[in-house]
Amino acid sequence: MPFKPSLLSAVVLAAASTVSTCPAQTIFPLTRADILAGSRFDFKVEFDSVVDPAQIKVLVNGLDYTMTLGKPAEFIASEDGKEVSSLLLRDVSIDKPGEYVVTATDGKTRQSVTWTVYDTPAKKAAKNVILFVGDGFSIGHRTAMRLLSKGIEGGKFTSKLAIDDMPYMALLTTQGTDSIITDSANAAHAYTTGHKSCVNALGVYCSRAANTLDHPKVETLTSLAKRHGLAVGAVTNSEIEDATPAAMVAHTRRRSNYNDIVDMFYNSNIDVIMGGGSPNFLPMSTPGSKRKDDVNYIERFKQANYRLATTKTEMQDAANDSKTTKLLGLYNTGNVDGALDLKFLKKGSVSKFPDQPDVPETMNAALKILSRNKNGFVLMVESARIDKYSHSLDGERAIYDAIMLDNAVKQARQWAKEHGDNTLILVTADHSHAVSVVGTVDDDKPGTDMRNKVGTYNEAGFPNYPAPNAEGYPDKVDVSRRLRLVFGSYPDHYDTFAPHMDGEFVPAIRNAEGVMVANEKYKDQAGAVLRVGNLPNQGPGAANSGVHTADDVVLTAVGPGAAQVHGQMENTDVFRVIAQALALAPRANPVAASKIQKK
Ligand SMILES: [Zn+2]
């Protein structure tokens, strides 16, 4: 991002006429960071050469930085053995709200950044916060799920989705510090830290550090909530180490560091975690383990008083036991199956894991356990496979998982109503996919060319799915007149104009020459049409699936503190809304300071 000095930093720069203003340093946190007063962060200045420490001068609002940050930084003469020096100061905080201009010079060049430190009210408005994330949940999914699960009469929907029936709504922008396109890591990181970061990063700014765990950290929502005596949970139907739940606790430049992330969950003292991904908890001597050591994290969690659940039955037994205050739930070796497979088609891994909970069930178990903490709680609930099924261009599976998200929200709202009406409920996505409903497909139209069975405008009419069941799902997805869902980004694939009844769609595979090609498995399906992809098909960046888009996502909110949600907001503002509602700045509720990460 080009360096844009604010008015105040421009004044500082103008006064420093003897040194070049070319930005030969990078200062972390990056410019325009919004920092919650009292939240912990690492301060780092990277110089682009080996510098003389005697020539280094770092000022915060014109005074030596130690006046604001409290202690001197470590000077690293040669970072990672390279010809570059750095200053590093871990685990600092700023308690006083205001604008902070930080300038750093090595005597030859100078860089400047501006941070805004913000406060929260002294008294919290909400006792609890539930943050729902539909991973990759886009406007197209929202419209499609409404068309499937709500009736239309006279051109109007006859009832509302729970996610729509909320008093406050905003559009969130999702861009990061390195790119216009975000992934689930830096997107969730924005919600759980209030800082922007780059693709694949969790709980850190992306510096030049060689080690993925050495990048400048920022404090997570879990750490802050724990400092205020709240219970914390993260439940999902992805692997629990996956980016969205991991953002609740992790500090790593690489979201793929699953084994480190398991350790970070353990050290965070988070109260409830549930999802798939058991192999990274098991010692390498156990068949199927994905660990590189012989640490048994399941045993470690149990020794730290966590109940373990590996099935829905065990989960419900644990949640119903009034003594349970901590729970580790691992229901699959990979991702938990999505709603269409779990409830209707029994494909995916359902035969191998027949007793997996769905997202509303894990949420209800988490609510029972977390609400035993009288100070309140923060819970993240993710419907993760809306994203995964959109990557694989499996529209129907994505829509059923969007309906599952709505069910969870509906039940959370009911829970909140029955438990004091003091819970802030936020529902959003982390990023979008290029998915849209363009009409219907009608098998009864004449001919064999499936393209000519697509109805657009008045020809689309209405689909003929059966009336939805109590959870909002039509119990038949392969109806004769169904939604025509299209994706705008895709690899080479065979478009079958039909739901994939025998398991999740696998659009493209790599051939012997390393080129991504359409999966021949679908070639002979009636009416299948070859679509030539519009994404890279060769090299390391070759795409076997659709990709995320830069489109805004919708945030809806209800409950105390929800009025902060309106207009266009940055994704980082979601953290701020939560911090405001829970009065997370330290003066409101001082608890002994704790480290970002327990060692
Ligand atoms: Zn994704």
C-alpha cells in the first residue's frame, strides 16, 4: 500500500528536511491501524539495510517511543542472518485513546505511520456476544436459500430468514494489507483482532520474518475476553484448526500451521472448541496422526479439565452435565459433513462418521456450557462449508449449509430471548464467492441440450422444490424445475445443470502434464457441457476450484450494541462493535494483564 501521510505526520515529515522521506523502513502496526486501548501488540521497525543503532531515532507524537510504549525495543543488527536490521518490542499496549504518529529514522531515511487508539464505554452493553460467520456466504447464496426455504406469494416472500429479520445491517469491505482479495485467515483475523492483515495470516502483521511464528502479533478477542473474565468458544463444521476458528487464538503468518494452531488453542485456555480435524491432536505414533511429534493433545486437553466428545451423543451428554465448563469436540478426521449429506443424501463421510452434530446442535451445546460462566461469554459459530462447496462449484450443498446457518441464528435468537435479552448477535460472512441465481432449469422442456432447458426472466417462473421442513430444508433437491445457480469464477469443468447426488462435485483435476483439466467423471452425464475455465490452469497457482471475490459482504445485527452496525464498514469494525458492546478496553474492567500467548 503506498504511504499516505496524514495531516499530522505531514507536519512531522516537513520538519525533518535533512533526511530522505523515502520509506526505507516498515513500521508495525501498519499505518491507519485502529488499536483498542489497552490491547496488546508487538511493535517492529524494519530497516532495509544494516544500520548503526546510535543513529536510530523512533518518536511517538514527537517524544521518544519508550514514553508511550513503556520500554526499549530489542535491536536486531542482522535479522535472520540477512543484511537488514530491525527494532522489535513485543507485548506493548497504549491505554490513552487518541491519534499517535510514529516516526522512525536511521539517520538517512525516515518513515512515519499514524495509529488511532480508541476507547470503549466504561460499562458493557451486552453480557454475551455470538458472532456467526458464514464462510464465503454471499448475496447469491442468501437469495438462493430464501428461494428454497421461504414461500413467495404475489411476488413477495411470505416469511423472513432469521438472518434477515434483524434491525441493523451494514455492508462490509474485506480487503487486506497485501491484496484486494482476502482469504478466510486475514478475514477472520479482522473480526478477532480489529487489525487488517494479509492473505494466510492469523493474529499477526505480515513482516519479513523468516519464521512463521515470529511476525508482529496483535491480541485476539479470546485473550481480551479472557482478561475480562468471559468464557470463550469457537464452533464450526470445518476442521477446528481451519482459518476462521483458528483466528480466535492463533498468531501465525501461515494458516496451514495446524499443529502450532492446536498448541495455540491449548495455551489460549479457550473454553469450548468443536469441529473436525482430530489428526492434529493425536501423537505421530497413532495411525492417521498428522503431528510431527509424540504429544497427545487430546490427553493434554483432558488433563486441563476439558470433556472430550467425538460424537453428537457424547457432546449432548457432556453439555447436559452441569459440571461441564470446558469441552473439546472433534467429530471427524477432516471437515464435518454438510447439511445435504448429513441429513438427506448420506454421502461424504457420513457412513464413516454417522453421529456427527450439525452446526445448530454444536452451537446449542456450546451455549449450555458457556452460559455457566456468570460473567458472560463470546462465541464464534461458523458454517464453514458454504465456502468449501462454493469452491467446488457445488451450489446445492452450499445453499443447504446457508440454511443451516440460518437455523443456528434462529435458535440463538430464541436462546437470547429466554436468557435475559442481553446477547449481541452478529451475522456475517468473511468474504464472498461469485455465485448467482440466473433462473431455473426445467427438465420437462423439450430436447437434450441442457442449455435450452434453462429459463430466464419470465421463462424462469418458480422452482418446484417441496415445502421446506421445520428446519427450512426442502427434503428433495433434485426436483424437475430447480434453481439455476452459476459461478463466475471456475476452472475447466463439465457443467451438469443438476445437483450432485453421489457426493460433492470435483470440477477439475491435474493431468499428467500438471495442467488443471475438467474432471472426466462428469463427461457422460446427460447434457453435460464443457466449460473452459477463466482461472490459471498451469503452474503452482493453477486453480482446481472457484475463487473468492472482492465483493462486499452483509453484516446483520440484533441485541445490545447492535446499533453500531450501519452503512458501509470495514471488516475490522466488527471487532470494534464487539469491543464496544463488551467494554473490552481495560479501564472499564481492569484485570491483571496477561501475555498475548501463555508460554
Ligand atoms: Zn475459501
